[in-house]
Amino acid sequence: MNILWFILIGIAAGWIAGRLMKGAGFGLIGNFVVGIIGALLGGFLFDLLGITAYGVLGSLIMAVIGALVLLFLLGLIKKK
């Protein structure tokens, strides 16, 4: 069940991050994949900073931040 929540939160984070970053969208499926990878990245970044996210809302915020960072980095790579 945890894997299902992780995927659902990642998909929601990808959609939210795609809406927040203008011009950084990769389409519906691409944003979902970015959200899932961003959830992993967000967890890694929060762990490095010593921040703990609790509950579904905390996990969603963490995943959105990770997805935004990932979209930013992909945007830098895409420009080159």
C-alpha cells in the first residue's frame, strides 16, 4: 500500500510542479514521471537537510519541491 501512496503522491507532485513551472512541462505522462522521480529527489534532499515530512501533506510538499528542482535542472539541460 505504501508503494501505491508513493506513486499517487508522485503523480500529484508532477502535475503541480508542471503547473508551477511555466514552460517546463513535458506533457501529461512526462510530468507524472518527473513527479515520481522528484518525490525520490525531494526525499533525498530533505534527508540531506535533516528535514522530516510527516503525513500525506508533508510528503506531497516534499515531492513537489523535488519535482520543481528536477524540472529546473532538466530545463537547464534542455537549453544547452
